[in-house]
Amino acid sequence: MLGTWRLSRGPRSRLRLYRRYCSLSIFITSFLLCQDTIVSILSSSATKRDARSYLQRFTPSEDSPSTNTKPFCESQSCGVNLGRFYGPAAVQGSPKFVQEPEKQAKLSVGPQLHIALVKIRAPQTLSDETLGGIGRTLAQLARLGLISVVVVDCNDSGPASPDGLRNSDWKDVEIKQANRLIAAIDANIDTRARLVENIVGVSEELPRPGIKHTRAYVTYRKLLMTPLKRSVIPVIPSIGYYDSSQLATPVLAADIVLALTRELAGLASTLLPDEDPDVVEERLQALRKEVSLDRLIVLDPLGGIPSTDRKNGYHIFLNMEQEFEPTKQELLRRLHLHRDKGSLQAQSKKELASDLGFSNPFSMSAETDFGGPKPFAGTARIEVTEESKAENWYYLQNLQLVRSVLSMLPPSSSALLTTPDEAANSGNDAPFQAARVGTRRQRNPLIHNLLTDKPIFSSSLPVGRLGHQTPTSEIVPPAESITPTTFAKHGMSVTTFPNPMFSPWEPPIPGQPHLTLTDSQIDLPRLVYLIEDSFGRKLDVKEYLKRVNGRVAGVIIAGEYEGGALLTWETPPGVVDDGSPESRSRMVPYLDKFAVLKRAQGSGGVADLIFKAMIRDCFPRGCVWRSRRNNPVNKWYFERSRGTWKIPETGWTMFWTTPDMSLDRQLFLDYEGVCKRIEPSWADNKQVLD
């Protein structure tokens, strides 16, 4: 009966029903997409502070209407009946001959575009399911306000040989893989992607030295910006075209990433001899207001940058200011096993001669000839030998690319290196495993990083506290189960006084010089301000200096006194402090002050940098400290300490980083005695949060 009633309806009625059905389908699909995004947000474990920071960065301001630059109410009606005052268009549009240039009312630029540069290597080795997951993640990033520009890198054969040939169908492979990724992105109903293959030019001239210059450049900015303004994701294959011949040539994906970075950062414009510098400055400012290049995302089957601190582990956070050179030297050592350390250091010093300190190892484009494209080995700085390992070559290229890109961007920019599999995960629940505790929802590192601007795990956590990310039925050691993801930022310098590499932190010897807080190396006023700002209390500087001078083990300073730690040598109760070897052997390394400026708390990983320097470089055998039981920072301390103890009959909780095998009963009692007897040095003389 119902079917008969439907058939009896007229064409217009059926059309109305069809439209309602389509509207309902679109609503349901949009709801499911929104639900998918919400699940990703919730699974990222963003805190209130993270959420507030994200909203501040990605919510457009109220005074950012759409872009327009034209005189008000001249070419069209203003919406008010002006009668004869609203003249014909021919009159309104007629030229006006005036001596002074007509002042136009410039409306403010539209909402700033937040861009992520994404380089995906070896997509031809990925399954359609993995590519589909990556497309879904890129669509989620777009919904959250971050539009991607994707560069496809089909290189899966390691470094190019100077006399080798690229496969003759290299261009077809690049286009095919780019289209696969486009199809994966287009599978999301609210996100679109477009193939953009004709915007990369290759200069006939050799580039100038330095990381800012390569032979590749963006030929037409408009072709790049048009899809971005429409929230369409450009997908760019590693194809370039020579200036004069317009012949297609394979270009290293890293060169294209650097060219896009220069363009989006407003560094591609050159000053002509007859051009007004003020006009150029205004143009650059307009370009930077139009686009904010926030992130570099490298999706590599090898994942992040390996770390020597743990077996089969990765750098969780790379402070490029402090850790780039040591990490680079370690990768070079692995890459050139036959070369001695002196030659590596000589190579490093040679590279430091460039304008920003690092040569560009990516200026290796390929020259098209009638016999097929031959890789061009013109300005590559990294020598690759037969003994080299392809994995370390890729690691080194990725590390240098991150350094090069971040050097052209503001300090707030960051880079994320992970595997395609990690980028493809959608936060699904891991299967229940009764034999294991701590199974958790997988976090997508790209979504988590966008919302928090932090790595998934804190870099100062002990290896055993990093958790297990990959759902599996096997028990895997923590060092081998760490997510292969590296988060990198400009970071800041971390300075230790004295430098433990040259002057190990040891108990003071009577009669020998030792560090004091009034030493010329220490900026005491800034250190005092740091402590008072962090704790929110006034320090009794005179009493404090009286207590710690003579027993200072060392001071750790992050950046320009954004954070710091002060450690002392303390004598346990019952031990005579006479400087004898017996007395010195019982002295306890004590973390007396750990402070971070309020404006730097919760961002930039300042506390993690200081803590890592303390336990890795200064006191690898452990130290001890105390904190009031109601201190909100205790959760952070609990996660990073090797053990805790609530001291009886006091309001203190004791923490230590000493390995269990080194902590005997006597040392434990010494720790407890020191934490009991130290008197606070606050000006208000109240025994509260210390």
C-alpha cells in the first residue's frame, strides 16, 4: 500500500522527497565527520591550557573580514535609497584627473591561512588502506584549521648515484602516486585535493651557498594560493621544469619543500635596484599576514630521528638549538663508519662557513637529456659511500631538512617526523588484553600535535613510563615500543655552570675554587627574578646566599633565564662536614630550586629541557628533592622520578631519580635526613609551597 502510494505521487513530489533524502544524507555524513573529528580531539588528551592556546592560534579575530580593496560605495549601491545621488556606472567609473593619488579604503585582510608543509616519502610502498588513513587525517587537520600542502617523494632507493639513471617512467610514477593520495583525500566528503604539477621551476644557474637557496623555486604563487584559499589541498609531485627549455626534470622533494618554505614565508621576493624598500617591506608584511606556515610534517617509513639514549628508540623532542649538532654527528658517524672522528669534525666546520651555519645537502636536481634523466650531483655536501647505510642517509636528510625549514620560520613553528602508519591511525581503541595493564587509545600524532603543540610523550619521562602505543598481544620492552615520532622546534639553548663535560659536578674540596651564585657567570638578579616569578614569592636573597654559597653543585639555565635549576651538595645529619674524603662521599646531590617563568610554563618544553640536562648530563646517577604534598606540580614530579616517599610527621614528599640498584638503605636515610633539615629561605618566612 505504501509502495503504491509512493508510485502514485507526481514527479515534483518525488523530486522533493529526493531532495529531502539528499539533505538528510548530507546531514548524517556531516554529523559523522564531526563526530570523527571530536573523537580525534578527545583522544589527543589536550589540557585546558592546550585547548586555550589552540583557540587563540586558530580562531580568526572579529576584525578580519574578507579581503577587499576598493573605494567605499562607489561601484555598487550601499543598500540605502540615495535617489539621484547614486549616479550611472559610466559616470562613477570615469577617470579622475587629480594631482594626489586617490586614497583607497583598504579593508583588512581575511583570516590568516594556517599551512602545514607535508612531505610523504615512498607512497608507492603504501597500501590503499594506509593512504586512506593519511587522507582522513589531512582532512581532520583541515577541519581543525590547518591546511596542508603535500609534496610527494617517490624516492625509495637511497642516495642518487652520480653516474646512474633514473627510471624512464619516473614522471608517470610521480603523477600516479600523487593521484592516489588525491583520491584518498577526496574520499572525505568535506575536503578536496588538487594536483599541482606546474609550479616548480628549476634555475639554470647554480644556487648560492646556504640553506635558503636551491635551484628549485615556485614559479606562480597564485597557482599555489588559489586552492589554499578555497581550503583545497595542493598535491605536488617531485617534478620541475627548466627555465629556458621547459623540459620536465625530477627534483628532490626536499628542494621543493625548501622552495615552498621560501615562498610561503615571504622570502622568495628579491629587491630590484629601482624598487622602493618601503614598498618591498609592505609587500612582505602582506604576504606574511596572508599565510602562516606553522608546521613541517615529514611522513617517512623510517619514522623520526633515532636516539642513542635508548636501544631502538627515537628522539621524542629535538631542541634544535641544543641537539642538532650532536645528533647530526651521530648520524654521520653511522653513515661513514670508515671515517675517523677528526674528518667528521673537519667536515662539520667546513659546513659552518655558510651564512646560517649549514650548507644545503639537497641541491641535487636531475637534468633531462635525450638519453633519460640523469641525477645532477652539483651542490650536495654529504659524501655517500658504498659502506653507507641507506637508513641513516634518510635520517640525515630529514634532520637537515627540518633544520633548514625551521631556520626560515618564526620560533613558534615546529616540525613533526613520523611514519605513514602513525599518521594514518584514527584513534581507534586497541583490542582488550587481559594480561596487560595500560592499554590505551591510540593517539594520532598529527592531531595531537596540532592541538597541543607538544609531542605525544614528554621527552623527560623515563623510558619505562612512555607507555605502549601499538596494539599487540606480545609483551614488548618499553625501549622498543616507543612511537617512532620526533617533534622538533627551534627550542632554546641550555647552559650549565660549570659545564659537566669539562668539570664534572663533584662535592667541593676545601681550599679549591668552587662556583657561587655571585660568580660573574651567573646573572644573579635575573636568577632571583626567575625564582620569585615561578614560585610567586619573595626570596630572602641574603639568607639564601648564606645557605647555598660554598655548597653549590651547579646551575642550569634555559634560554634567557626562562627557566633554571639550582643544585647543591648537602651533608646528611650525623655526618661531620669537614671536607674529608669520608664526609664528601656522603654528600647528597640536592635539587634546591627548579623554576620556570610563568609565561613559559606549559609551552616550549622548558621544564623538560632543564630536567633532561639535569639527569642526563649533570647527575646521571641521580639526585633528590622535596615538594609540599599539596603542590600541584607533584604530578609532574611523580612521572619523572624513580621513586617517592612521604616523609613521616612532615608535609613533604621526597622524590629521587637514583636508579634502584644504586639506592641502598643508607643512601635512602641520607636522602630523607637532608630533605627534613633544609630550611626554606623565603622573605615571608612561611613554611608553605617551596
